[in-house]
Amino acid sequence: MIKKEKITDKKSALLQATLTLVNNHGFHNTPMSKIAKLAGVSPATIYLYFENKQDLINTLYLEVKESFSVCAFEGYHEEMSVKKGFELIWFNIANYKLNQINEATFLSQCDNSPMIDEAIRIEGLKHLQPLLNLWEKGKKEGIIKPLSDYILYAFTIYPLSFLLEMQDRDIYTLNENVKTKTFQAAWDAIRM
């Protein structure tokens, strides 16, 4: 039992080191040697858990995407109205991005990088299925504009990454009042 915990600790340390280094230096400036050093393991140890750097990045992406979705859909149930459900999910996502800054930054980098394998990206999308289902319900009920899910995401969720980047650079503050106004702008952008 203790040995298994140690193994999990090393794997977790490798994933955490990768998250930190990718956020600070980008995918291409994060060699395996730096990951191992920051994780406090030998470089060979990485290959006990991951086939290569791509496998490590893909694994990290899926783990972060899963934690993101757990937070995003906390308290949500399909019986909610489209607006109430979307509002809950939107604020959960905003709070995740405000409180899990490293993870949110990593996901933003993944959204804008070819580093994630397409099959893994598609698997990661499954974590957003409740939101996609809600949008589909909204389209069928004539509440949400009949647009591609990519467009809906671009107008509602993606702006949060931009605003949080501005906050991180001390250019803008996303306080509760601003979050409320931002949600309303997102809702107005997609509602019929």
C-alpha cells in the first residue's frame, strides 16, 4: 500500500511539474529533464509512467479537463431551465478559472496549441457533454441561437480566459459585479 502511494506521488509530482513548466515556459521549452528535476525524480522515472512527453502532456490535459468539468457541473441537473443551468455552469467555470489559475492557464494553452493529440482533444470534449446537451436543449426550445457549439463556446466561455489574462496582468479586475455583467453579455450573445 505504501509503495502504491509513493508511485502515485511520483506520477502526481511529474504532472504538477509539467503543469508548472508548461505554464511558465510553454510546451516546447519544457524538456523532460526539467520536468524530472522539478518533480524530484530521475529522468528515467518519467518513462515508468509515460511513454513520452506527448503521453505526459495528453495525460495532464485529460486530468485537468476532468477536474475542470467536475467543478463546472457542480450543482447542475438536467431538469434546470436552460438559462438557470447555463448561468450555474458559467459561474462555476468563472470561479474555477479564478481559483484554479494554473489549471485554467494550462487549458487555455491547450486550446490554442496543436500539442494535444486530436483523439485526446475529442476525449476531453466528452467532459463538456452536459453543457453541449444544455445548448442542444436550448436550441430545440428556441431559447438559444441555432449556432455551432464552437461559436457558442467562443462567445460565452472563451472570453473568460481573456478577462482572466487581463486580471493576471493587473489590467482588469473580474469582481462579482463584473462577473454578473459578463455573464449577462454572454447570455445575450447566444439567446434568441
